[in-house]
Amino acid sequence: MLNVSIVLYKHAPAEIAPLVETLRKSKVVSAIFLVDNSPVKQSEFNELDATYIFNNRNLGYGVAHNIAIKQTINKSIPYHLVLNPDIAFEPEILQEIATYMNNNSKIGLLMPKILYPTGEIQYLCKLIPTPFDLIFRRFLPDSWTRKRRARFELRDTGYDYIMDVPYLSGCFMFLRTDAIRRVGMFDRQFFMYPEDIDLSRRIHRKFRTVYYPNVQVVHNHAQESYGNMKLLIVHIVNMIKYFNKWGWVFDKERRQVNKEILQRQKC
């Protein structure tokens, strides 16, 4: 019923083994793909109960996941889970999500409640971003942007009820395969960072994209680009590509979708 892909980069097999074990305990998981973008192959991954795919180069996050998603599409598996390697959860939640998706055929993408290891909520339900939200805000003091960030991250919702959200994080994307068939996989032009925004909004055009807080996962989110200049440059370059695709100032769809989401929030 469900295929899972995890993209690796310089990860040790011991880091990934607990997550593979968790997935194998779930009754709904059919296949697990470990797609490795590392420069050096690690044969120990073949000892895990998963299909190990070594790319011999860093293809980027979305493109690497596409390798596994293609297999899900070709084999007509109903669902595909795009999963970060730094996620932890109870295996039973996958059955609950699959049941909910089965009962709500208009949902193309679902994300559960995401927590830090401390138990705090990660605010990963977002509006479709403007250039200020993704680029310029990073260079301003937090006190100047706090109110706008809260609006962008829909914090006033409390994150305690099911809601439709146009931008859901790529750390845990429970995808309906039929939705991917219709809108396409991750856009190959994005090496990393905005590929989840792009895919979320494409799915949101034709299906529901849902935040489902009835189950939760823990994400050890590092925000690496904030402390790494090379990754920060990669981040900015790919954000420029994103806005070149969708529009910088003039993005009618962004304006309309965000207006609808905020109006719904007030109801």
C-alpha cells in the first residue's frame, strides 16, 4: 500500500537502521528505498531490510526521491512517503494516515504534527511564500519580522486541528500516487530547499493538501543553511529559481490561495 523513500548524504548505516526498523513494523509499508547521494558507497546499507540505491554523486533532494517515486508509480502502489532520515515516530501512525487518506480521496498530500525532540511544535504549515518570507527575512533582525513570520506560519491556528495548507514541509510528505501522476514529481531544477514548496502548491491546485495533527512525529531539524555559508548560497540560488518560475511580485495564484487560507482561519 505504501512505498517509502529516504535520501541519504554521508549518513552511517547505524543512523538509519532504527528508522528502517520502525518502517518494517508497519503493516502498510511495501518497500523502503534508501537513495544515497554520498560520494562513497557503503555496502553495509545492503544489510538493512530496504532497497539501497547508490547514485555516486549528489543529485539533490527531490531528484533523488524521484528515483523511488517512479517505481511507486510504475507498480501502482497507492501511496508514497517522502521521509527525512532524521524523523522518528511510532509505526502505527502510518496505518492511521493511510486509513484517513483512503476515506478522503480528495487529499493528495498529508503532513502530521511535527515536533522537536523537546516536544515543541515545529511550525511547518505555511502560506505560499513571497520573496520576503524566504530570502530577505533571513537578513533582518528577528524582532522586525516576528509578526509576519507568525502569519506566514499560520501560528494563530494553534496547530491543533485538521486544516488545508498550501505549503507543507518536505520532511514528511505522505503522497497519493494518483496526485503525483497528475501534477508530476519533484521539479528537477531545484537541487534542494524549495522543491517541497513547488510540489505542495502544484498538488494544492488539484487536490487537498492537509495538515493532520491527530498523529505526530519527531523531527531533529538542524536548519543547516543557517550556519553553513555554502548551504546558504545553495538555498538562495534555488529560491531565486523558484521565484523565477512562479513570479516574484506578480503571482496571482499565491495572492488568491493565501487570501482563502487566511479567511478560512478567521472563521
